[in-house]
Amino acid sequence: MKPRRTPWFSYLLVVAGAVIMVVPFLDMVMTSFKGPGEAGRLPYRFLPEKFHLDNYLAALEQLNMGLLFRNSVIMTAVAVASVLLTSSMAGYALAKLRFPGRPIVFRFVLATMMFPPFLFLIPDFLILTNWPLAGGNDLLGRGGDGGLTTSVAALFIPFLVSGFGIFLMRQFIVSIPDEVIEAARIDGAGEFTIWRHIILPQTTPVLITLGLLTFVGTWNEYVWSLLISTVNPDLMTLPVGIQLLQSYLDPNQTLPIVMAGLVISIVPVLTIFLLLQKYYIRGVMISGLK
Amino acid sequence: MATVLHENEQRSPRGGASRRAGSVPSGMAKARRREAIVAYAFLSPSLLFFAIFLILPLIFAVVLALSAWGGFDLTQIEFVGLDNFAEILNPASTFVAPILVNTLVFAAGSVVLTLVASVVLANAINRLRFQGFWRTLYFLPIVTTVAAVGNIWKYLYEPSGGLINGVLNALGMSSVRFLADPDTALPSVVVVQAWASLGTAILILTAGLKNIPETYYEAAELDGAGSWRMFWNITLPLLRPTLLFVLITQVIAGLQSFALIIVMTGGGPGDATNVAGFEMYQQAFNFGMWGIASAMALVLFLIIFAITLLQLWLFRQRGEETS
């Protein structure tokens, strides 16, 4: 709609809303520069008296950031790679190959999306704990000390395959013309070559979208990582570590350090999001309308 | 967008495979079998994963919900029928009230806030320049981890030194102990949940708004309708399917989310902000009550499942309307 007059009222609403969205983040950044004891002082002041950059160093030191980053990176990288690989492969089979049971498999994939993640928290944890021949377990999954939950694999295992990812890839691969695939087959290309050299290049934008959705979702994942970290603190991820730091420290003295830690943990995702925003937004639109 | 997906569905490629098989009549059956084997090879990693981490856990969840189990040796699992359900759904237990009640209040409250704010804002943004920029601002919390969102707001709510009470004090009001007071704790968390979901809702509603033909507004303008009448008589009715969608997905998300509760309140003070997901988590992983916790998970799932069926039913209605 293109009204002739300047929509003052709309501007007012949107700017007021934007202030409510952005001020909490600004408050976090400002607090991260405040000095010891300054954060809890009354009356409240938005700006720090002096910009204390050393809070960032303190956060890096006290948090064991190297370990947290390593765990978050492993968890996210494996999940993204696996989701992209399995989704495009399964999506290709469901979209372009003919095989008995295809409608059933497709419906099954759709059905997997109906089950919310919290339902799997307890059984997944118990399955990993009793995983045969892992973490000292015997063949029947007994006797060991934590099974797979003490391995770094526990962080990413529940996120390796995505029903939504398969569905998304299938929807886009369906629209690749059959003639292109047909021509490659006549030239003697096998299905793997077709997948690798036709399907993957043709679906690159969707792969970026799916990869980005998976990246943000896994990097920010909280409940499962928290659970795994309580079993083995060496597997702590960034979001969990930040929260732990918060509960360790005396809030009034060290709140700026916590806020500095939060800034450090947010920046990687925020940067990637801002760079690849259009792909992410398209993903949300698609998942919103699936 | 929904219609695009629908078209794709109909263009489902039977043609490709059969045409190929037809061109080599002698090897037709063999080619078909080979194609089926390749297809299942491509599907096998996903299907194997679903077998171990979808079907097996679902069975396990039901078995656990019907059993009493100490948590170590699976051979010592004891079948107790519906006892766990009887225990948690007993009116005297805390699961129904306050926990399930809190869960519904949390979901309903955040959804109402999100919906009202996102309709108003999506509509307003749609009239402005630099729409992408404005939507990005509203989208920031979506890409921020819940641990950060929760801690940022926890500090904003802080009675001594937090921004919100700072503003209240500057206006001459006394401080409110938002998260420490049982009366304000749940509404305070609800506001954060709504704040964090706003971006997605605005995005989806914007897509809905762009689908409303410009000509409707032009015709209404010729008839002398003002912006309010256009909003009530054109925008809202035509946005209804999108609104229903946002409503239902947000309700489902609200019913199951408890990460914000872990980060901000730990369910407290008392049980004031305890929700079903968090209670399930605690019963299982803090108290080792696997059976009780699994029964809670199933009850919550059934509630969500009923709402999902409602969603499918509404979509079917919508499909009939548009076709």
C-alpha cells in the first residue's frame, strides 16, 4: 500500500517498538563496559562512567572460552554438515526416484515433524547412556559410566537428521526439470553423480537457507546441551557456560563480566545472520508456511 | 508461498522414471529394481536415524510412562499401568495446578501479546520505507541464544540497578520485584517470551499482507474508507489464515518451551513460574523419577497433539475456501 501522506502514526509505532527491541541489547553492551560495583548502583545509569574493556578479558579467562567455543563449533559443524547431506540425499530420492513405498516414506517424514523435541529428551538421554560398547558399556549397554553421554558425539547426535530438512529439499528438488536429469542418465551418469553434479549445484540457495537455520538453531540450543554438560562439564557449550558463569559470580560485582561474556557469545551468530540475512528470512518464511 | 508448495506437490515426477524405463523395455524390471535400491541407499542414513532416535524413543517414552524404574538396570523395570498418570493428574498434585495452569497461561499470554503486537507492527512496517531494516531489528532476539535473552532481561527486571525499575523510579514510582514476587513473576517471563517471538510473527504476517491485492484498498479508497476501516474490513479478514497459522504455531511453541524458565527463574519463586516442560526435566534429571517425568511428557504431548490436529483441520477448511 502506498499512501500519499507520510504515515506518521506508523513511524511512531514502529520506532517505539524498535526501541523496545534494541534497548535491552544496548543495555547489555553498556553494562559490559561498567566498572566493579557500578552495575547495581542506584539510581540506574544507562552509560558507564568509564569504558572498562578488561571485562572482556576477564570473561575470556573465567569462562574457559576456548573449550566452550570448541564444543559449540563441533556440535554445530557436525549437525549442519549432517543435516545438509542427509536432507539432500533423502530429498532427491523422494523427489526424483521411483521406488516401492515412496508415498509411505514421504508421509512418515512429514509425520516426524509433529513430534516436539521435549518428548525425546528423556528417552534419547537413556538410549545414549545405555549405548552398547560405549563409555565402558557391555554389548547389552550395561555396566559403563554414562555410555555415549560422556562423548562429544552426545552433543550433536539428536540433531543429525531433520525431517523438516528432508521435506524442504524434496520440495525444491521436485521443481528441477526431469529433462536435465534424464539427459545425464542417457550420458551414463549414475544416481550419485547426478545428485553430486546436478542436484547439489541446482539447490545451493536452499542448502544455504537450510544450513543457516540449522546453524542458528544448534548454536543457540540450550536444554539438551545443558543436560549433557551436567553429565560431563567438559562438553559444556557456549550458551550453557554463559549461564553457569552468571550463577557462579556475585551479580553486583561481576555482572559486567557476564554481560561481556554474553556479547562474545552473541557476536558470531549475529555476524553470520546479518551477512546471510536474506537466506535466513526466506527459511523462516518457508518453515512458517510448510 | 503455500500455493507454490502445493503446485510442486502436483508436479510430482512420475514421468521421469517411467519414460526411462519405457525406453529400455528389455531391462525395465531390472532398471526399476536398481532405482529402488539406489533410492533406499540415499534414504538409509535418514531412516536409520529415525528408527533409533525417533521410533525407539517414542516406544521407550510410552513404556517408561507406564512403569516404575530406578534408572540403572533396564531388566528391573516394573510395569505399573496408568499409576503415573493417576498420580500426576490427581487434583492434589502440583502438576495440574499450578504447573499445567502456568503452562497454559504462559502460552496463551505470550501468544496474545505476540499476535496483537505483530499485527499492528507488521501492518505499520508495511507502510514505511526501509522495511527490511525495521524487520531486522525486530528479528534480533530470534538469532540470540535463550541464555543471553534470559540473562539480559533478568538484569533489566532487577530491582536494584535494572533499567526498567530505573525508569519507574525516574517517573516517581517505587521499584517492582518483577521476578521475585509470585504475582508478577509469570507475567514478567511471558513478556520476554513474546518479545523474543515477535520477529518471526512479523515476518510471516508480512508475507500474508503482501498477498492481499492492492486493488481492494484502491477500491475502498474510492469509496472513501479511512485507514481504520480498511484495516478492520480488508486487512484483518484477509489476513485470517495467516493469523490462525501464527496463533497455532506460537501456542505450540509456548506450551513446550521452558529454556527461558530455566535461565530466568528456575520455576520460582515457589512454583510461580513452573511449567510442564521444566517439571518434566526436573523430575527426570534431578529426581530420577523417569516414569512420572515420561507421563508428564506424554500428557503435554497429547495437549499439543490436539492443537496440531486443530491446525490441520483449520488448514483443510482454508484449502476448501481458496480452491
